[in-house]
Amino acid sequence: MLPRYLINFDLFRIEKVYTEFLVVGSGIAGLYTSLKLCDRGEVTLLTKSKLKESSTEYAQGGIAVALGDEDSPRLHMEDTLKAGANFCDPKAVEVLVTDGPKCVEELIELGTKFDKIEGKYKTTLEAAHQRPRILHAQGDATGAEIERSLSEKVIKENRIKIKENIFVLDILTKHNTCYGVLVLDNNTEKVMAYLAKSTIFASGGAGQLYCNTTNPDVATGDGIALAYRGGAKVTDLEFIQFHPTALYHQGSPKFLISEAVRGEGAILKNIKGEPFMSSYHPQAELAPRDIVARAIVDQMKKTKSNYVYLDATKIKHKFSKRFPNIYKKCLSLGINPEKEYIPVAPASHYTMGGIKTDIWGQTNLINLYACGECTSTGVHGANRLASNSLLEGLVFGNRISQKIKEDRPYYSIKKLKELNLSYNLPREKNKAYDPLKLKQELQNLMWDKVGIIRNSSDLKQAKQKINGWKLLIFESKLETVEEFELANLIILADLVTNSALLREESRGAHYREDFPDSDNINWKKHIIY
């Protein structure tokens, strides 16, 4: 049995901060939503680390958007639905592709500088796209450029209060209504409450569930886990996207080799130097990510290797100019991509499931909204189309601001001050585990048993192990950020594993070798917790 709150507290006895709008997360979704809301009242923006530490900062490829005469929202929608393995919500996808161009134009107005050639925005092709519609910045630093431009605007906006190093513990709820969040302020080491008329989660994904990931250390899925504890619906958590090409170098953290490298003409080869993708899919290197990732795993198994090669020696643009950051990273490890093959292997990359919302970013809890990777809006289906994630953060952040402005929260700051909540559950400090060591064990278990290729036996073994960890952790008194993150990861590991075990079919990123086909009769439905 999960505890409702990770810690015991009495709202009457702790410090409280009141604000109009509370935004949790400082990636593209959180920053953009904050800017869209601040003309209506004070926004307090909470981030668990530094302002610029988010998955957005590490996004390389770009942002997908239908601009220009040779592309259209209709074509973008077709590609999104097809890549999503017949599992997207068509209404949500239509919102994404039709609202997208205007949001990207506003992003440009806010100071984002995308790459141009002769005065026109330069676009590139990525897997499963019919058209080269991916805008990029500084070659392969799109996320960093977006983060820069939005952060600068947020910092200058005096109606946005930025609070760094704030770890959100739980949402505060009463009668199916969210009133704000309980936090650990790592600046003062105090437990506090932030109370708001509207709370918006933009807290990112859960890549740290796996030992091999392209995600930053902060991506521990906290927002999804604590929303679930608070009564918010979560869905589609079995669909974890594994990026096919992360740089493989023993002893180094995984580093993303953007899909745009393949879009520019790079070829995948096994360790014998043989191209292989054409035997797996007609689109070869530009097949959907799930297919490419499984093909690589198959080649690694056949050649008894831990990696394959990405041959970018003959791409049409000079590698060092088109992908300067990837080039620099490879050189630092002794690899020259213009002359040598890049060793690559799959790694966890994107959480397609999450907090269930409607097309306005509303959850089933009153006054709790969510956008970005922590959500399940329905736009990604079973397999996210490359470079749709940054666009999703913009589009649904914008829609949340519209909805809040239209509806206006029904209660006042005065009512927030009258809120009385407390929680007291007997807990004892358990010294029998090391949270960092246990986190590594969990990550290894998820990679080995709940990874790219799944089966009933592995999933049941993982479930049994996770159940034991749940008993250990949730009967203990938790005190540190490492312990809180571990608790959230264990909750998510449990949900992902149970969902993967329930879904007896293969669809998109969820592949069951014991049920290798899609089952539209019995399983074209969502698993909701």
C-alpha cells in the first residue's frame, strides 16, 4: 500500500508561500507556460536543480513544425499518426500540428535563433517524416538555444518568481482539488508549502528508470509519481521510447547522437561493417525509432557485440559544421566522425505515457494541469515521432494558459490561507539500504527485464523484485532527495512493469517477444491507473 504523502506534515506548522500560478519544471513547457501566464498574475516557477537543467537543454535534433509551401499540418498529422502505431488521439494530434506553427513563430519572436540559409530557415529530415520539417539551431544545439531564449525572458520578467533547488514532494489535495505542493527547499533544508490558485506540472520524464539513458540526472519522473499518489490518472506508461543511437563508450555516460545525423545520410552498420537497416524496413535508417532500436539489438545479438556503428563519413554536409557539439564530444573520446565510424547503442530517451490530460492540459483533479514529457496528451501514441516533443511543450503550455485565463480558478488566495491539511503515518528510519546503490540495482533490473524487448517471464521477475523494494522503502522514514527520487522511481518502475505485463501485444515502443503482433481487437485501449 502506497502512502498518500512521502513525509508527515502539518500545514499549520510549516512555512507557506502563496501565489496566483505555480509552475513545476523549467524545460520548454514550464518556461513557455510561465511566460504565457504572467500577464494575468504572479507566477512562481519551481525547479529541482538550476533553471537550465532539464531535458530541453540536451535536445539536439530540433523542433518539428509544418512551415512553408511544400509542407502542411495535414502531412505532419499523417506522419505523427503513422509513427504512433495506430494509438494516437487524432484530436490531440490535430491540435499539435495546427497550433504548432503559431507557437513556433512566437518562440522566434521571443528570441530563439534557428539556423538559416540565405535568409530562409534551414530544415532537415528525420525518421518517419515525409518532409524535411525539423528546425534546428547551432547545428545540433536546438534545445540549448530554446532554453537560452526562454530563460532570458523568464529571468527579466518581474512577475515570474524563480525558485531553484526546490524538490517537490507531493501535491496538496482536498476533495479532488489541488491546492499546491509540499516541497523540500534544498537551499534551507526546510519543508515548505507553495499554495496556488492553479498548479501546472511540466516536470519532465523518467529516463533515469534505466541504466542506459540520454536523459539528465534530474529526469526521475517525480511529477508523474507524485501526481499518481495524489489521485491524478496516469496512462500509457508501458510506452518508453529507446533512442536507437546513443554514443557507446565504455565508462562514459550515454550521449545522444541525433536522429538528424541519419537524416543527413549517415548509415548504420554492424561491427563487420555491413549495412543492415534495409533488411528490416523499407525506410531503412529513417524507419520509426522502435524499429531501428530493435534492429540494432538484433544485430548486436547476432554479432555478439555491445554496439553497432554509425557511418557518417559521407554525409552531404560537413559533420563538424552541421553537428558541432556531437563532433566535439566524439573527438574528446578519440573518435573523428568525419573519418571514423561512431559506435552507438540504444538508450532510454522519452517517456510517452504520464499524467493523463485532455487537449487543454487539464487533469482529473481540479486546478491541476500538466504539459510536456510528464503528460500523456495522446499525441505520441505508442511511439513518438522524432522532434514532436519540443512542439508538444509549446502547444499544450499555450493551451493551459488559455484555459486558465478563460475559466479563472474559483477560489481566492484568502481561501488558500484557510486550507488545513496534515498527514501522520508511523515510519521508522531504515538504515538497511543505500539509496544510490538501490537506484543502480533498479536501473539495471529495468534495463534487463523491462527494456527494449520484453516477455512474461522477465516482467514477472521484475515485478517480484520491485514489490520487495516497495515494502522496504515505503515503510521507512524518507529524508533526503536521493531517497525521495528512489521512492518515485520505484513507483514508476512498478507502474511501467505492470502495464507492460498487462499489454499482451506488441505496439510501437512496447515489444513483447511472446506476443509479437499488434492486437487491435483486444488491445487498442489504454491502461489507466
